[in-house]
Amino acid sequence: MEREKIYKKIQKALIKRALGYDFSETVEEYSSDGEQLTMVRKKITTKNVPPDISAAKLLLDGLDNQKNGLIELSDEQLAKEKDRLLALLKEKNENCKG
């Protein structure tokens, strides 16, 4: 399950990067009068990270692969899919002959 959590985190980060996002940056300036620090100025700036074309392309390629059934399958899943398809072919073949 850990692998799945990592995959989801990467996917969320990639989507965020592909679409672009805003974030706030806080800068605080302090002054020292003897032993005590006091905040003199606090500046909050909103910055924008524009969409990243490479991230968008990677996401779209991944979606195309999922649509085409090219997602990563385990050996067990591949064997089950093979058996299912062979049974379907056999059934179709028998229906055509009969």
C-alpha cells in the first residue's frame, strides 16, 4: 500500500504543476533593541507558478495509456486477463460454429 500512497502523492503534485498554482510567501523583518527582538515589518506576497507544459504532457500521455489499457499490471492480473480473453474467444468461436 505504501507504493500506492507515493503514487497518489506524485500524481497530485504533477496535476498541481501541470495546472499551475498560487502560493503565499511571508517575509518578516526584526529589529533588536538590546536583548529583545521585535518585528518591524511583515510582508505577505502572493506568487504564481504558471502551468508547466512538460507536466501536462506527461499527465496526458498517462491518461492515454490508461485508456488503452497499458497501465502496469501484475503477473497475476495479466494471467487472469489472458484467461478471460481466451475463454471469450472460445465462446465466440463456438457460437460461430453452432
